[in-house]
Amino acid sequence: MQTTINNMNNWVQNRIKPQQVTKYLNDGKCFIDDAEIESNLLSNKNHDPARIKDILQKSLAVQTLTPAETACLLNVQSPEILAQMAETVWTSESN
């Protein structure tokens, strides 16, 4: 097992170059803000169907969704609203 770990570490050291990673960092940090994502997911639960419908209409108009709007859609649990979301996808693909 230790040999496998050593081989993997050697592979990583020989393949991943720091300059290939650092050019994507923002002030030395990853551009993906985990805390913001978690906050959006937690604060955008249980929205009413009208809010979801508005977000879906915005997506059909090919407008960029905010992280909060995306989190709202990700939190949908209702089978009826999930079906509406699926219908929106099919509508957008046929246009």
C-alpha cells in the first residue's frame, strides 16, 4: 500500500506544475468560494413555487442565474416542481 501511495505522490509531483495552478488563484486562494456556496445553499431553501417559476422563466430567456437562484433550484424537493424543471429543460432544448 505504501508503494502505491509513493507512486501516486511521485506522479502528482511530476505532472502538476505549480504555475499551472497558481494562475487560477485569486489572491492566492481558489476561485471557488466554498463558504459562499454553502451559505447560498442554506439560505435558499423552501422557496415558494412562484419564485422557482420566475427563475425558470429567467433561464428560458437565456439570462445568467445568480448563485442564489441556482442554489434555490438545487434545493427543490417537490416532485411537482422537479417535473416543472424537467419540462423547462425539454422546452429549452427544443427551441
